[in-house]
Amino acid sequence: MKEYICKHYGSLDKCAEELNVGRSTVYRWVQSNPRGILLHAPEILRDKDTTSLELVSEVVHREGQLTKAEDA
């Protein structure tokens, strides 16, 4: 998720600025709640070179990583 955000925004802080959310919100998407980014899907898909499939796939992938970390 972090790599996806940095690829499209340059940094987590720049993502927060462009989506008009707090830094802690973006960090929460990366650390514990990747689905939160989907609330901003319309803006992301409109403004960035990405597809809905790529965005949703990234969220699902990150959720899988978080689940594995919890089970370990």
C-alpha cells in the first residue's frame, strides 16, 4: 500500500495533502485500515494514472498482509 501511494503521490504526506486528509489518516491506511482509501477512490481514479482494479487489488493485498501479521 505504501508503495502504491508513493508511486502515485510521491509520498504519504503528499497524498494526504492532495486528498485533503490528515497525515495520520494516510498512515492508518498503510498500517491498519487499507479500505479507508476507497472513500477517496473517485478522486484517485480521476487524478492519477491507475484503475479501480489496481486500487482494489492493492487494498486486498494489504489486508492479506495485515491478516498474516496478526496470525503470526
